Amino acid sequence: MYEPNVVGDWQEYEEHAGLRVRVHRLEAGDPPRGRDDAAEGLTYFRVRVTVENRGDRPFCIHLEDGQIDVRTGPDGESAFVDWRNSQFIEGFDVYPLRRVTAVLYAAGPEAALSHVDVQVQLRADEEWAGRRLWTGGLGVREAPAGAPAGACRDTLAHQVTAFLQEQAEEGTA
């Protein structure tokens, strides 16, 4: 059964040996080049997406606009993604034992930011990797760096994830 990851968990790609990705450092913060007029009345936050190569060969990584989807609140409303201020990964060769990080700026209603879902689908060596989903929120503790996937099972994010999975299972029965 598929289970979303807690913000901070590393997820490996089976189809790309040694390649792993995580969403982390979900925190409030205004973008460096100023707020977009379209985000008026919304609260800005930033999130980092790090790709790490633990394999024995380099991978050419692409993580650009359209490959990261951000949803907020219990209903999964689309967040405003500030593409102008965000920093993406465009054709970067990640050699063994190296990392590369994208920084994404987004905004949403402040009341909805206690639940944020981030879905990532990167491209490695011109091949699409599988989608990965993380759940977290502003004020929700993320998994400690280096912790195995699922290490923070008592967090609010995990409780929310478990609830959403139960609801999804009931809807498909």
C-alpha cells in the first residue's frame, strides 16, 4: 500500500539505483525578490527539494516548474507557486556522493498551512522518475535528517496521513 512521506523523509528511486529525494525545511518566509501581486492576502512559505546521488554513476537531474505540485489544507487546494522567485534544477549533473537542491516559494491561506502536501516528479537522464508525495505543514515537526522513512510516526503529519488514507480506502470500497 502506498503511504505518503513525512516532510524530511528520504525516498529512493528503484529505477535509478542510488538516487534519492526528499522535501524538507517547510517554513514561513517571504521570497527574496518580493511578493507577487497575485499572492495578495496569502501567506508565503518556502520548501526545499534535495536530490542526492548515493549511486556509482552521475545522473543529469531536471526538477523544473510543473514537476512540483503543492496543495494546502484538508481539501488539497492548489497553492500559489511563485515561479519567478523559485530556484529549480535544470539539467544539473549530480555525481556520486553529491546533492543538488531546489528552493520553491509558494503561498496559501494562513489557516490552510498547517497541512501542506508536496508532490515531486523529477527527471533523471531524460527519464521520468516515479512521483513521490510528502505531507507536513507550518508548525509541524519534520522527520530528523538521516532518519529512516517513517521514523516520526507519532507526528501530527503522520496522524493526518493515516486519517486521509483511511478516508481514501473507504471511498474506493
